[in-house]
Amino acid sequence: MFAPVRDGQIEALRAFLAGCCAPGAPGHADLANPDINFAALPMLHNIRAFIGEDPSLGDRAFHPRSLNTLFGHGAWPVERVSLGLLGCCDGSVDAFLVALAAQCDGWLAALFMHCEGFGAGDDVLAFMRGHVVKSLASYVNGPGRTVVAVHENAALLTALRAARGATVGYDPAATARQLAAVVDVPLTPPAPTTAGYAFASLLHLLSVPAAVLALVSLLVWLALRYPWLFVLVLVAATVKLWWLRHIESTDPLVVVPPDPADIAARSAFEDHDSANPFTAIGTIKPGLFRMGLVRVIHYVIDWGARHLFRSGRLGRVGTIHFARWVLIDGGRRVIFTSEYDGSAEAYMDDFINKVGFGLNVSFTNGIGYPRTRWLILDGASDEQRFKYFMRHHQIVTQFWWRAYPGQTTFDLARAARVRAGYVKLCAGEDLDELAAARWLAEIAA
Amino acid sequence: MTRTFAPEPVTEWDDIQALAASGLGALAASAFLLLDVTDVAAARAWLAATRPTSVADINAARADGRIVSTALQLALSAPGLAALGLAPAVIDQFGPEFRQGLASDDSRSRRLGDIGTNDPANWDWGCGADVPHLLVMLYATPDALDAHVDKVLATLSPGFILRKREACAVQNGHEPFGFLDGISQPVVDWAGVREPGHDALYTHLLAAGEVLLGYPNEYRCLTDRPLLDPVQAPQLPRALDDASRADLGRNGSYLVYRRLAQDVPLFWQTLSARAGGMTAAIELAEAMVGRGIDGQPIPALGTRAIPGAEPYDLNSFSFTGDMGGNICPVGAHIRRANPRNADLPSVPDGLLDKLLVTLGLTGNARDDAISSTRFHRILRRGRRFGDMLSPVEAARPGAADPQAGLHFIALQASISRQFEFIQGAWVASAKFAGLSGESDPLLGNRCPFPGTMPTDGFTRPGPDGSIEKHALPQFVTVTAGGYFFLPGLRALAFIAALPAGGS
């Protein structure tokens, strides 16, 4: 959710969020604070609060609204600074909001007092419901891996490790059987997928192929039925592509080398856990063309993240727990958030080297991004400009909490594999020798 | 379109300090002097009169069938550049890490593992703003070193004050624990014949721009560095990417210095107690390092032709057949320091496969955790200090600590993408390549991270899939360090000739 901050309240809000953080770990929730007992919310993976102060707002001067567009003349509007509160949860958003309001009523009220439209005694749940923003696109590293399951998997792994020493034997299959028999950790069976959800998911899966099919059919039909119209469409498409290449090679670049003091100020919030939150904000290039492009591209990203990348990697990047794109200010700006393992520099390097094309296709619509070709080429491979761009748009995540500190995506996946083996063994199935050896090795590691 | 540059052959050898091209191994003795500027005019005069040994000097001697018997190399810290009067606007164009320094910021220390006993607050020098202005590295044949050092020392006053003299042992190729050292080095493509980015397989070859500023790097781009108005710096070469600017960085390199104290008795006593005897202790140590004590790769990894390691040498192997670490543990020191990965996790079999591999639709996360090591290579130019103690001697109870260690020295064009990445994301990381609860078996600080989670583990998988898990104490402590700039000779002359009162 996003809610505009009251005039003159930004510093007070910053101080309030700082006061909710652990001493010595800026930006990280103070677990000793009883008002923010997020651990009592069994569906919550992580939650962050940030002040959407946009360090890149001045870049709009390089990109007047009349540039590259037949529409959208006029001055850029003045943007409000908003409070962002963003949680990743299992189940429905509304059920989470209800639980959050019930658990952290006092804290939320104190937080929202810095926002416009919220007064003493107001209902926090109604306020949150009124400010919820839908994602443009999102990615989840372990779809179906609930917080409850993560905690159970960790407990199971600990129990198996403790019991491992007591089991003996050189036959891995027998050892595995023996080990599973002596460990008893209650596991919640995964919630069955509802028919409605499965149907919606299927429709979503089919949407992109159906759209492609419809487009191709339309073109073929046009070509056969109205060849002159088809030629016209081809010409228009060619012009549009030429136009794309034209704006790609002429859109202004914004290169702001980071200031060491600024990097130091941000780094103070980073690397206190094995994972870090990343929050960035930026203005989308003006005009209808970009507006449409952003929506189409992110629909496809969302589609790919949901249906193609289900095995713990977004493209080739395995260190992202969650990623989310959100449009704000009526589509003028986008906020990108993610939670990733490792440090910011490593994150950016992984990005450039593994999914440069994916970043390009998304961020090329942002003002000042390094030059791309055909939306996917170049761009991020201009390593230094790309890193400058990312740091220029990054905003400090003033407050962040996660349900399982110290756990990387690899740790979570390993524990889930151990659980799968355990469930099999408990059901009386045997693991073959290789699988049993692997299962035992993952417990020992 | 992004401006990219074809590889540029390096030819200006008389402008490049010798250390960029070789470790000066023929000069087995060395000493490092850390200096502070006390009198700017005298310091500049000293710099103007002091000519660091260039690659051309070494090559010329070699062509004559002799070696130079002494060499001097010179590097400056960011405070040193400021003390010599380089304008802030020029210094601001150096990389942000260099300007901040190695130990000025808790966040950097946390990332590099410089916490606990490694905390810069405990360092001999280099903590915070306490960075010496100049690092003068003196090399000689063992009989000539003392005279060489004395001669330089006699010239320092009144320009400089000697802050610290770091002694080095006469090099024998081994580091204090006994392992052959300095084996895996990138082979710099000085001739500019390799097109970066076209390697489907791991290569030792590295673009010159990864070591020297002013040349195209592995991204085919030029790393940012100070570019000046040529009117004010007529003696400097023009920038390759901007002919209207004079390049202060050209032929220079960033030098990372860290003094690592190694507890040799603790190392061998711990391993011998763990393993139960010296033979098994050496085996365990070799698993921790990932090589034989004599530098030999683990035979079961097999040999393969690697560009740059020719025809076959101690580097003719990779880990592609051992992603699970059953032959060489994933957490072994040499895997952390150089995972030997190419850009893609497998060699694509045709266009469709390339598309699937690129999109991450084949393979798995574990085998692709680390990639593109070519962007994270450094030239190591370290020197050992202290006496050697054999593993058997060191393992004896009550063995005297020889106070040995390594002056770790690395050259690169980007401190953040090269040294800091290797140290932070690979060596010190408790989560390297999907591992958990481990840090480098040699270098780790063993401090819990995050919270109370241990990082002192070392898992050694057996070929049958079984796992041996060890908890290790801290063997190595960082005791000093700093970031320096190793300038080209013309850049140094420019700094020496700065007009009084600024540039």
C-alpha cells in the first residue's frame, strides 16, 4: 500500500521508522519491540516500510513531457512523497490485512499518523484497504512454500541433524529409513489448490499464447482477405520499430556517479542479514507508446515469473526471494522491490551477467537508463552506467522484517528437499541408494 | 547504443610499473615502506626524482640476458593524492571504494569480514583515516636488499616521514602454512587478441582493462577514472574513450594491500588433532585448500585445456565435472577464490539450447549459483613474511609461533567488482554457492552471521556422498591494510609536477 505523507511529517516518519529498528542494524526490525510482533502472523514472509523520496525526480528535466511523444504535452506534475508498506504473504491479501490490523493495531496507527487522511482513532484496516496498490508484476522464488512450511522444514532439519549421529550403517537406504523412523516432527500438509485458483491460473497461463495466436491469426486473415490492409499494417509496424530504435538511440541518458558518502549512508542499512531488501523508484519515460509498452512487457514478465520460472530461479538468478513491480502516481512512476541474498554489488553483477536482457526490457522504459537496442540488447552490459543507474534510483528501506533471517533461497530449497524425502520415507516408500545418500548428505551439510 | 571498444594492445611498457606484468619473482627479497607526506614541495621533488621500475626496464634487462638487481614500485592512497595537492575534483573521479578506503566504513568492514579480531580498530595501520600516503615497494636480490632500502630511506627527509617498514621473507614460492602459492593467476591479454564475452568455456585470459585503467575491460567498456583538461596535463596520454581528455588513470591500477597474520602452529595442531596424525592432517588441509601442498590439482578433477594455461600446467582444470563438490569441496579455498565458471552453466548445444540455457529454463540453481568469474579476477602480487615452519614442526605441541603471514597485494581496475566482490561474496561469505554456515577454511573470521548462526563449518564430501563436517578456529587475522593507486609513470610525473597550491 502507498499513502501520501502529511506535509512536514517526513522527518518525523523517518525518526519513527528508525526507532522501530534494532540498535546496530539500521533498517532491520527490532525483534525486542512488542508492538511489532510480526512473528505472530503465520502467513507473513517479510514486510518493509519505506519513504518514497525519489532521488531521481530531477531527471525529469532531461526528459520534457513533449519529447518523443505526440501526446502528454505539458509540465510534469509535482509528485507527493508516499509511505510504502509492502508485505509478502501466503493466502489472500485481505486475510493478511485483517490479521495484520489485529496484531499490530497500535503500531500501524502510530505509523499512519504520519500520513494524510489518517487521524487518531481511525480504523487502520479500512485505511490499508483504501490504499492497497496492485502489482504490475511479481515473482516468488518458491511458489507454494509457505511460511509455516519454512518453519516446519527448519525444525525437521534440526531434528534430523540431531538424530543423525545416533544412526549407524553404511547402507544409505537403510540409514535413511532408520533416521526417518526415529524423528517425529509434525508437518502441516500443503493446502489443496482450490478449483477456482487452478482455473484462474490456467486462464492466466493461456493468456499469452492465446494473445500471440490471436494476433498471428488476425494477420494471416488480413493477408488473405485484405492484402492491402495487411501491407498497411506491415508498414505501420515497420515505422513503429523504426520509431522505437529512434527513441532508443536518442532518449537522454542520465549518468550520476554515486557519491561515496551517499553509498556509505545506504550501505549502513545493508548486509546485516544474509538477505537484503532492495527498493527503487523511477519515472517512466513520457508518452502513450511507453505507457503501453510498460504494461505489455510487465504482463509478460509476470506471466513468465508465474508459469515459466517455478524452480527457484528468475531467469538464471537464483538469489531472489521475491520481486515486485508497482505503478504509482497514475502510472508515471514505478517502484521495484525485491529481497535478495548477498550484497548489493553481487546482486547487481548477477543481474548484469545473467539476466541483463530481462532488466533491459523492464528498465529501458525508465528515464536515464543506459542505451538499449531492440529493448533487450546492451543496456545493463554498460556495467558502470547500469550500477550508477541502480544506485541512483535506490531508496533506503527504512524498516524491514523477515520471517526467516539467515536463510538463503538455497537453504530454503534444501530444507524443502529434505522434507520431501522425509515425507516419502514416512509414507513407507523407500529411497533408492543414490537418493538416500543425497538426502543424508543434505542433512549433514 | 552502448559504446564498446575492441581489445586494445598494450604497448606503452615504459609507462607501466613492473608489478602489473610480473610478480618480480627473480627479486626474491623485498621490503615495503609506508610514508606520509610532511613537506609537499620536497615530496613532489622526491617523486620527480624517483622513477619506478617499468615493465620496459625489466624487458630490456631480459633482452640483454641479465636481470635488474633492484626495483622500486610506488603507489598512492587517496589521502596521499590529496596531501600531494591533487585537486578534489580530480580525486573525485577515482572509484568510490578507492576514495573511501579499505577501512573507513563499518559497512565495508562487515561485508569484507573485517570484524571480530579482524576489526580495523585493532590494525597496526590503515584504520579509518589513518591511511599512509605512499606505499613504496622495494625489491632486490637477497644480497642487495639492505643497501637498496638504505639508499631510499636516506632520501626521504624532508618530504616524507617513514610511518612503517614492512619486512618480507625471502620468497620460496610457498605461503606460511606450507602450500605452493600464487599459482592461479589470470593471464592478461596484453596483445589484445581475445574478444571478451565470446568464451563458452572458462578461460585464464583476461582483458587488459581488468588490470590497467584506460583499456577496454571484460565488458568492453572503460572503467571510470580521472580525465583531465589536456591543457593542464599535456604530458598525459589522451583517453581512449574521449580524445578530448587527458587520462590520468591510463596504465595505472588499483592496488589492494592487506597484511594477513597466519597462525601456523594453530593451523597444523588443529588439523593434526582433528584428523589424527600428520598424513591425514595434510590430506584435510589439502581438501581445505583444494590443491596438493605442492600445488598439484586434485587428480580426480582431470585435466582439460584452458586458454592461458598452456600447454598443460597446474591450472589445466575446472570444476565443471564436480558441481556438487564430491571431488573438491565447494567451500575449498581455491573454489571460493576462483570458481572457474564461464558465462553460461553449460556449453550450449545449438541455438535453441542456448536460448533455454540463457533464460534459465534448463539446468538447476545449484549448478548456476556462481557464474562469469571473468569479471572477478585479480592479479596477486603478495609476499610472505616471517620464517617458514614445516607442517610437522608446527604440529608439535608448544611449537613457537614464527609470526608469519602474507602481505596480500592485488591489482585490478575496479576494487568493488574485483577484490571486494571476491572477498565479500565468495571468500568471506557464509552462503557461498549455496553453502551454509561456512566461510573460507583458511581465511574465515568464524564470526557468527547473521545473528548467532555459526560460520566456522567446513564440509568435506566424500566420493561416496558421505559428509565430513569440521568446525574450524580462526587461522588468519587481518592486521593492516589499505587501498592504493599504482600510477603509470607519466601520471606520477604529472602528480610530481603539480603547481604549488593545487592542480
